[in-house]
Amino acid sequence: MAGGPVADSVSHRTLQSSATVYQGRIWDVVSDTFSLTPDSQPLTRDYIAHPGAVAVVVLNDEQEVLLLRQYRHPVQMDLWEIPAGLLDVEGEDFVVGAARELAEEADLVAADWHVLADFFNSPGSSSEAIRIYLARSVSWIPEAERHVRTEEESEIQFRWVDLDDAAAAVLEGRIHNPSAVVGILAAATAARDGFASLRPASAPWPAHPGQRKQ
């Protein structure tokens, strides 16, 4: 195995066929048949074709992170999460999408943005890529200008939690949402050097399937 920094990389394999076997309201299910090597037997894998998402770790001046409590029906639990949403607006810049979700879900705007972490939510079954931002220097949106939340989002509850306490909640198994788990632990790590090592909000995201050159 080659040396150098540990980094994931794109791996091109021979694709024999690809078909959408289910078309959903938000995402589709795709069935691909491909070969790992030119002389190997074809494999077929079904997976969710997903547009991707963004999430936001919001920190205030007291180093508290904003958590949102929301009902998630597939697991039938109220989960503590961070603001997040789909990248479902064609051509929208990633950080603009994150700012939109922050406004819609938390009634906040932020003046300071950095990339905190990138990850695949479930790479064995979905193409969903998620970018988590760190947002600071936040202020409330005037009440008359706030987004009206409906359905499950109408039940959202907010709580500011000390970042170290939030990290402890993750490690003790009290927080399960993947974006919250990754974002909180990444923020707790980044806080050690005062967030100096974070990438700018405009950092490229080449791992996102939609950003790869065909």
C-alpha cells in the first residue's frame, strides 16, 4: 500500500448497466451492474441515488452548540439534531443552502462560516454526501421574517448545550443523528486550536458525486 496522507479516492469500475428501479418523491433507487476488474464476474448493487445534504453546527459566544429536537418516523424517536437539509435547489451554492436551512430550521443567520467535515451517510446503500459547516457570530431573524415550519418541523424544540457536554452525550450514546454525531465531535476536536485548521466555507467538495467530472 502506498504511503502518504490517508485519503479516500474515486475508483472507476466498468459499468455494464444502470437503471432506476424506483422513483421517489425525494430520492430514487438505482440498480447498477458492474465489474471490479475487466475479467471478473459482474456484480449488481441497488442503492439510493441522493442529491446530498448540508448540516450546520451553530456555536454561540459561550461555546454552546444549538441542538434541535425533531421526530423521525423511520426510527420512531425524537432525536437531538443540528440544522440540516437537502441540496435540492438546482445550482445552489452549498454554503448558501446551509444558510437557507439554518434560517428555516433555527431562525438564525451567521456571519462566520467554515467547513467542519464531509462524510457519506451510508455508503454501502446510498450516494448521499453530507457537508457539515461551522457557523458562528449568529443573530436571530426578525420574527415577522421567519420561515413557517410545518409537519414534523412544526414540533422542533431548541436547546443550547455546552460543546463539551454535547460531545459527552455523543460518546455516552445519548445522541444518534449522524450529522449531529459527526459535527459535534468534529467541532470539539477543532476547538482545540481555536478552529484555526478548518477549511473556508468556499472549499471545494470533489467527493460529492454530483461534483465529479464524467
